[in-house]
Amino acid sequence: MLLLMALPLAACTSLPRIVPDRNHGRMPVQVEAANGRILSASQSRALLDKRGLTGAQARHFERQLALEQEVSGSPLTTGNAAVLLQDGPATYAAMFAAIESARDHINLETFILDDDEVGRRFADVLLEKQRQGVQVNLIHDAVGTLSTPSAFFERLKRAGVRVVQFNPVNPLEATAGWELNNRDHRKLLIVDGTTAFVGGINISAVYSGSSPRGGRFGSSAFVPVMPRQVQVLPWRDTHVQLSGPVVATLQQFFMETWAQQKAEPLAPRAYFPTLSVQGKEVVRAIASSPEDPFSQFYATLISVINTAQDEILLSNAYFVPDPQLKQSLVDAVSRGVDVKIVLPSATDSSLVFHAGRAHYDELLRGGVKLYERQDVLLHSKTAVIDGVWSTVGSSNLDWRSFLHNQEVNVLMIGSEFGAQMQSAFQRDLVVSQEITLREWQRRGVVVRLKEFFGRLWEYWL
């Protein structure tokens, strides 16, 4: 029980110490069917067997899911459909199609909502649905929308859209407890309580272009593309569209955030309709908040890395690992696990970028393989482990996401979706440049100084 014993001791200002107990995790895996019924242990095992798991891998994975269940406190849900979405154009097209089909309500929670051509198009379609009698509810982060004029949101409010500003910068405007450093980093859209979108894509024109599938950008692995140049780069990101029982859990996350901000009550609507089977995917939704005693996603990620057997593939926009995550990755290599991480070579946040690079030396010495995606600004937050455990969401692998942000991720269980994630990772890998230890140790003094100063601030970035 060491894993569970460690968690209650963790305060929201520190990361929990996850100690893997490889003899634990014997409790049955709980899987919730579309009708809300919890499947029996034998039914759950039979369902998981169909996820492409056999033999020792199946036994290992069942134990891992039991551990994960204890950390998150929520069962897996079956009967879901999932569509992997990459980049802004495809994701926005799917979102607009869902919004235009709305008949009851639309709940949108986002970190960034820019007043540009993309943001204004979202505003227009949301206003039109509000005029049609569909209730639109919007949560936007105060810092993420700092550059968006108040008139943008006033226009929505005048039409009847319920708007909540999460944790206002001005404490006098706060209706709940105020903490400037705590931000709502989630990207969550729910339509009629039956369709949901989760991932890393904000609402901004920076996503207007699709990321290229080949070619190179830049001439050096160690000279980052800085903010002014970043404006011309396409952004590479990942989202997922979901339907089925897991949508109710995501809806609950939205409602909890709304209530936490002590906003005006939501207009009565059918927020929790009866959900039916939509597909074969087994999914768990995990929300993290600085109000929680620990980040459930962080604890889950560490536990699955600690028990990985074959392969760990990570793609992340802002990678500033804490000591435990770094050690877990190195320990996995020592067990014979192939650990690959694709990271950005271009940045919109120089300090975070160099803080993350300050950890390259230790990771490379430990056998972790690092790559930097060329020709785009990589903004994805994904993982696929052993080909059967995948996650898409808003969580970066940094202190901010694990301690200071509200985040939401979905975990997908199975080899079919895992294969899609592996393919997406391999496409990124083809247009990435590997960072070798020998080359990295030859980087210049100026680069090292930037890493030093970035690392001083990594807890707060």
C-alpha cells in the first residue's frame, strides 16, 4: 500500500512521492458500462482481454489499471467512441459541426480565447446558438485571456451567454478564493452532454494552419526559434472527440469548476442526459486542480511509468520535469524500457524552454532518447505506454501543470487507439532531430547560462 500511503501526505504546494509496490494492485479493475452498472471482475477482465492484451502483458496491465483506479478514484468507462484530432483546422471543423448540432446546451472551458478571426468565429456561432435557445456557458481563464478585450465577453453576456472569468487578475473582482498563480488550463467543450472535446488546443488563430508532414526547419538543434519568429510557424497539437458514458464525467468536471468560482447558477438544462453505447473505447477521465491534495494525473502518470515494460513515448510542449518524474524515466530505461520523448525546437516561452533543456544532460546520461520536432511549434501533451495506455489532454510535464493549474486528461485503454497514438508519434519522430549526449555537451556557454536561469524559476513557470 505504499503508493496509497504516500498520497494523503502530499500538500497542494508539493508533488506526492509515488513509491511503486509491485505486489500491490490486486483489487479487481472496475469498469462502468454505458448504463452506469459496474461490471463484475470476470466481465471487466473479459472486456480488457479484447483490448489487444494477452498473456503476461494482460496480467501486467490489469494490475496497472487497478493501481491507477486507486489513485484516480474513478472507474474506467466502456462504450465510448473516440476520434483522434490533430492540429487546429481539423479540430475546429469537428467542434463547429458539434456546436451547430446543439439543441440544449454548450459548455466551453478554455485557457485562451483570442479576439482574432478564430475567436470571433467561435463567438459568432455561440451567439447564434444562444439566439436559437441553446444555453451557452463559458469559463475562460483570466490570465490566458488577458489580451482579449472585455468588450469581446460583454457581447456574449448581452446575448444571454453565461460567462465566468476564472480567478480574475484583480482580486476585487474575484467571487471565490483568490490565488493569482492558480490558473484554469483546461480545454474542454461539451455539447448537449453527449459529445466532448479534450486536448491541448486553445481557441486562437495560431492554430489556423496544419502542421507540415515533412521537411526541416532551422539549422541547429541547439538554437531555438524565439517568439517573434514563432508567429510564422504552424502549431502542432492534439485533441480528441469523445461520445459515450465518459462525457458525463467531463460534464461533472465543468460543473465543479463553475460552482468553485461561485458564479451565478447555471440555467436549468438537461446537463446529464442518459448516455448510450457509442463505441468500443475504454476511457477514464482525470481532472486535476490546485485545490486537490495532489495531482491525480501526476500520480497516475508516475505509476504507469514505474510499471511500464516495453515502451514509453511522450510528446510534450513544456517539459520541465521534477526529480521524481526524471528518475522514473531513467529507471524505466534501466529496466530495458525504450523511452523516447519528442519536444519542441521552437518556443513561445523562452524561460520555460531553457528550464526544460536544463534537464537534458541527466536524461541523456540515463539513456532517455530526446528529440526536438522541427518546422512547427509543438504544443501536444500526449503519451502512449506499452502500446495500450494512452493519454491526450491539457497537462504539460512541468511543475505548473502538476501544482498550479486546473487540467483535464483522458486515458484511453487498448491497442487499437494506442496504435493510432504510436503512428502519430512516429510521424513527429520522422521530422524531429535527435539530441545526442555528445552533441549536447558541446553546447555554448550562453545556452548553459539560459538553462541555469530558467531552472531557478521552474517551480513558478
